[in-house]
Amino acid sequence: MSNYTDFENAFLVAAYQFTEEAGEEYIVSSDIVLRGALSPKANWIGRAISGFSDSGYARNVHFNGNDDDVSFELTASGVRQAEKLLNGLAASEVQSDDVAVKSASWTGVPSTLSWKQREQLLTLLKEVEEEIDGLPLSNSARTQIRSYVSAARELAEAPEPQVDLIWEILNRANAMAGIASLFVSVISLFTAAAQ
């Protein structure tokens, strides 16, 4: 992770996926870092969990000596925020009827990508393709994810890429992968492009 915001988003999504898959309410920060294959800087875990608590995303936070040993549970707000990140939904304001509506402002999916963003997307998709074999999934699931990523790459290479279709394909691959860190950079790219 090159910046704190990407880490925080990946950490929240990994915590959400851990609670959903393991069926556990309490989360320990070190488990999430390992599960999400995250690489936080020294103070990022404590900052993220404090921020989650302040934002109402986490409760019952217990700092047990250091950042690697913080336990907490996600609130319903935290779960919703993680799902928004996974689904690429950007927070939006209610718009009045007399204002033109741009779907990118409420779906989080940009209508176009700049040349630089397309190059970034292609680089990120190549990185994702390289990590697929390491996923703890069946061969058929990895093959399906690889097919989704390959299709997204082909669309991104088109002269006029259909960004909404690329986004939908990547969301499906992300849902199958179940590993937040694999697609967080791609999600961040789309979120940044929508703003």
C-alpha cells in the first residue's frame, strides 16, 4: 500500500470479509493484516482502528499493548462502509430534481478513464493476474477469476473502453476471490477516477 487511505480501506474490507467468512464478531488486527496480505506502516493500524471507532465503524476496541494486538468488532455502519468499498459505491449527497444527475457521482464508476488511468488499470490487472495462483481457492474458482480479469483487461485495451462493464466484471472477480487486498488498488483507481 502506497498510502494510508488505501491501507485503511483495505483493512476495513479485510476485517469485514473475516467476520463474514469466520462468523466471528471480535477481530484481532494481526489476523486482518495477515489475511489481507497488508503492509502497514508503524502507526497505521492504530490510526485506522481509532478512526473506525470515531466514525462509528467499530466498537469494543481494546488496545492490548501494541498495534498488532488490537481487538474490535465492526458495527452495522462499518459493515455497510466495507460493502460500499467492495461494491465501488461512493458516498453521495441527495440531489434535487432540477439538477442534472451524473451516474458516476452516485455509483462511484467513472464514465471514462484517462489515458494514464487506463495504463494504471492495465498494470494493476497484470499484478492481479500474477497473484491469482496463490489464492486459497479451487482450480475452477481461480480459472473463473482469471477469466474475469482477462476479460476486464481486454476491455481496458479497447479504443473506447466500457468502464461500467469493466467495473462489473471486476466486482464479480473480487466477490469470488474473497481477498480484499487483491482488488483494493483497482477499486481505489475507480474511486479516484470518479471524483
